[in-house]
Amino acid sequence: MGNDADSQPYIDFVPVPDGGVTSPLGFRAGGLHCGLKKNGGLDLGAIVCDVPAAAAAVCTTNRFQAAPLAVTRDSLAREGRLRAVVVNSGNANACTGRQGEEDARATRAALAAALGIPEHHVAVASTGVIGVPLDMTAVRSGIERLKDRLAADAEGAKAFGEAIMTTDTVRKTACARLELDGRTVTVGGAAKGAGMIHPNMATMLAFITTDAAVSPSVLQELLKETVDGTFNMVTVDGDTSTNDMVLAMASGLAGNAELTRGHPGFAAFAAAFRHVCEELAKAIARDGEGATRLIEVCVAGAASDDSARVIARTVASSSLVKTAVFGADANWGRIVAAVGRAGQPVNPETVDVRLGDIVTLEQSRPVPFDEEAALAYLKGDTVRIYIDLHMGSGRATAWGCDLTYDYVRINADYRT
């Protein structure tokens, strides 16, 4: 980063390590246990905005879509603005038929009534076990208690982050700030996801809040573009869920001039927005079920950016690459094989591969390397795989994780 101050009046964004969904002006959040999770963990959360916020969403491409997604789309279609989103974990309310649809609408109505706002200003999201009816007695009771536990501080954000978790081992949050039109603008976010993670689309639940002034249409366009380069570049296990959604809300309370593509600070805002999404995406990959290492696959020299994205995702999702990383085995042949089967233009005579700083292939010819150094590198927390195709200017980065014994253990008895 680092723009020339003389040519760009807007400073670059600054990451806020302790920030989250309540950091932007106008947002409160909270979470509690309502009875959906058998272990007593928090299982109902909400984010509420003091004013009708410009809103946008991107949802899963799975043909079996959970009932809450239809309800959220209905809310957004009314005027593109929301005051709140209510999220339950422990139950996906997916493949639950007409009853599931009625329950999702009832959840929306319950929060709207509790807050005294129109139903179409409420979005709904669920995550958990598929095919089990939602316990609406627990949900309604929880919403009544939840309305008094919403807070515009870090504790509210923390409770919300815990309430949306399923097999996650850590809360996932991110935040960034920048100056626009002499005003401080903040972007915050929270996400959940550790398994059933694969493009396309979001393959998790993620919630982005900002106090920037921006129209619903511009926010939707920015969200779609950003998701393509962040959440759509994450893979854990090759499965795309029925409930995935990324939802963005903008209160406009920062007081900046409304952001458009022509606004001189739009690029800076887009960079901050992307930073939050990318940090959440990487956190999901790092917390993949049973994972011990984050895998970052960086592809350069591809025929196009789209081609680079496909290749990067193919390598990151390869079970053989993932198990090699788990075993700290510098088996670069598996990387090359994944590149070759990605279905994209590749010149088999010009490919370079590096594991961190360790060159293993140059112009498609093996390069002798120190096996002990490679072993030590592959035992680190993050493994970066660099691939240069030397074909064009296309580039992309994908994130994944290693495949461990624990992944099987966690998913073998997920329902029982």
C-alpha cells in the first residue's frame, strides 16, 4: 500500500486488530444460548443498526438453498435496506420444506416485533445440521431476551461472533479504518466457517458492517467483486453448503459524501472493504476442521485473472496437496499435477514452483533443494505455494488448509 500524498488526498486504510461488527457507527450486536445447541453454547445472535442501512448480499450457488436465504432475499428486494440480521447456529433450517420457510419468516417477524421495526428490515441466517425442524419455541424466547443484550462495544461483537459458530474453534473478526472527506470511516466484519467450505459462493456466513455512506446498488456491486477475490478463493474440503451468505450493511453515519465509482476515495474504501473480507476468508481457511496449517496458493503469469483463480483453487483444494502439507512432504509433483488438470491454458515447458523461498521447479525442470529446509518450512503455521506459468499477466491467490486425521473424526459423527 502507500499512495503518494500529493496525488491522493485519502490516506490508506489502517487495520484495527481488536475491531469487529460493532466498530462502525450505528451498530450493536449480541448473542446468547436459546437452547438449539445441546452443549449449552451460544446459538442465537443479532446485529442491529440504529438507522435503515444500505444492504447487499451474495448467497450460495447450491441448488438446495436453506429457507433463511429466501427470506433475506425477500427483505432486500423491498428497498435494499436493513436494520437487523438475526442468526442461529446449531440448526441450518435447510431441507425442512414448507415448515422451514414458515419458521424463517416467523424468526424475521419475531425480531422485527421485538425491535419495533418493519419485517422487511430484518435478514435471517441459520447454520448447523441440515434436515431438522427449527425449535421455534427456543428461538422466540431467545429473541425476546436478546433484544436487551445488544451492545455497541467489543463484548457485543464477541457474543455475536460466538453465537454463530458451529465447528469453529475460534471467533473470526476483522476491521479497518480510513479517512474519507475528512471523516473517519470504519469497516468491520465477523464470520463463521470451518467445514463444508468451497467455492462457489461464500461457503460460510459472513457479516460486514460499515458506517460509510454508500447506496445499496454500489454496495452490492462492490460486495460481489470483493467476494469473487476473497471468499470465493477459499476451500477446506470441496463441499459448498446450503446456507452460505455474505451480508453487508452500511449505516452512512460516518458523514462522508456518498461513495460512487467516481468518488476520489472509492478505491481506498474498496481496499479497506477487501482487507476485512480477505482477513475473514483466511481465518476460515486457517480454522478448517482439523487443520494445522494455512495453505496460500499464489499463481502468477496465467493467461488471465480468471484462469489464475481456477488454477489457484484447484491446487488449494487438491487432497493430495493438502495431505502432503500435513505430512510436511515437499512433494511438488502433486502441485504440478493439480495445475495441469485445472482445465486452463498451461505451457508445460515454462512453469516455476516455489515452496516459500525454496525453488523446486524452474521452467518445468526440477531444481535440487535442501529436503531438511523444506521439511522445516512445511512444518510452519503457513505454507505459501508460488506458481508462475510465464504465459501472461493473470494472477490470483487462493487459501486452503491441510487435510488431517481430525477432519475425518470431526465429520464422522457431526450429527450424532
